[in-house]
Amino acid sequence: MPCQTAGRMVTLRDTATFTTTQKREAAEPEWQAAIEALMLVVEHSGRTMLARVGVMRALNRGHV
């Protein structure tokens, strides 16, 4: 089973684990949107690209 190594999120589970362990950052609007997109993908078998975009935006917030 793939796992998060060296800062890489390989599976949706890796991403969910990462987002839920970052308590302070999880309250930020960008992370809220990423978590919501991730939940929609998992619950409704949606496109994983939507979750990826949300997580990438949250990870890169504050960078122009």
C-alpha cells in the first residue's frame, strides 16, 4: 500500500491523514475547501482532479 513518504501524498488516504493532522491549518479557508473537495470525491466517487486542485491551492496559499 502506498504511503506518505518524504512529504508526498500518494493516495487519497494520505491526503486525508495529512489534512486532518494539521489542526491549525485546517481552519484556514483554503484547507476547508480542499477538505470539502476531498470528501466529495470520496463520498460520491467524483474526479480526483478536483481534490488535487483543492489540496494544491491550500498547500500553495500565500505564494504568488
